[in-house]
Amino acid sequence: MNDFFNTLPLWVALVPLGLYLLALSCLHVRHRPFVISGAWDGVCLGISVAGLAIVGPLALVQPAAGRSLWSWPMLLVLLSLIVAICLLVSRPRLIIYNITVEQLRPLVAEVVGSLDPAARWAGESVALPTRGLQVHLDGNGSMRTVNIVAVGERASSENWSEFCRRLRRATVQLRVRSSPWAPAFALAGVAVLLSAGWFAVQPLLGINLIQSPPSATTPGNSDAGLRRSVRT
């Protein structure tokens, strides 16, 4: 396994990132919003950059871990633990692609009204006092992506799950226009995949961008060459 990761080509590391960018393009070109939990979105992002981490930071740390058979598995477990800790310490959230806060707020108001008639709005946050839940809409209008974050210390996992289920059903009926960011994500994904293809075909074409340093001559060979030159 150590030999496999030590010789992992760069194109293998670039393919997941290119596919992730193409998936983002597909989500932004749809005419319906796409809802995903923050945990799953973080997992997908972690998988997309895992290859780059293997050929980059982990490859730099691996010599310090030694040549043991378990060095690479331990480093991969460490990377997985870092991603898991980041997900565990983050607040529960929903991520909705290809939608603005202005388009999403009426749906959220409808959902929280059905869950708690006493819901109160304050800016982009809404509190459900009888449900013990408070959510905040954090949107980036230019990117057409909205994060719905559960805030407060008394957030109930059951009430949050019910809110997420109802909001998913509500967004299915909503029609939106394609995001202008879809072509940008598509071009970036294609560029990354083309780069991966270029790195993949280099060994087949006999192209080596990194020239190996000339091998040093041994003292014995240099002395022999000197003697031959003296004889001549």
C-alpha cells in the first residue's frame, strides 16, 4: 500500500476535484433548487480534495511517519478524523444550491408557520419558541447558494429533522432559472479533467517535465578517464 500511495500519479488526484466541479455545474443548471445536508456536502468536498491531500501535505508528512506498512493508513485515518471533527463541531445546516435568500424566505416562512404559529422573525433569523428551534438564513446572492443554520443552544434534533423534511418537500415545487455560475463551474471542471488527462498521457508519450539531474561520476571512473586521456 505504501508503494501505491508513493507512486500515486497527479491525474488520479485531480479527477475527483474535476468531477466535483462538474457536479456543482449540474446543480446550478437545474431549474429546481437542490437541498443537501451540510454533513454530506462536507463529505463530498473532502472526497474531492482527498487526492490532492495525498499527493501534497500527506506526501510531505509521510517520510516522518517512517516506512512502516501502517504509515499511510494511519495518515489517511488522521485525514478522515480531521474532516469528521470539522463536521461534528459545525452547527447543523442545510445547503440549498441555485436559489437566493429572497426566493427561499417565503418557503421557510411557510414551513415555520406550519411548525409553530408563534414563530417570530428578526432579520434573516426566525425563532420557533414552542419547538425550541432557531434558524438563520445565510445567503450569498452572487453565488446563488443559501445556508440554513440551526442556531441557539436548545436546538432539538427531532425538530430540526422535521424542519428539513418539510423544507425539502417545499423546494420540490419551486421553479428557478439556471444560475450564471453553471458555465463557470463547468469550464473549471473541464479544465481540471483536461489537466488530469494531460498528466495521464505524459508517460505514454515519453514526456518528462522534470529533468533528472545528471548522475555523478564515481572517483574510479573519473580516474580511469583521466589515465586514458594522458595515454593519448
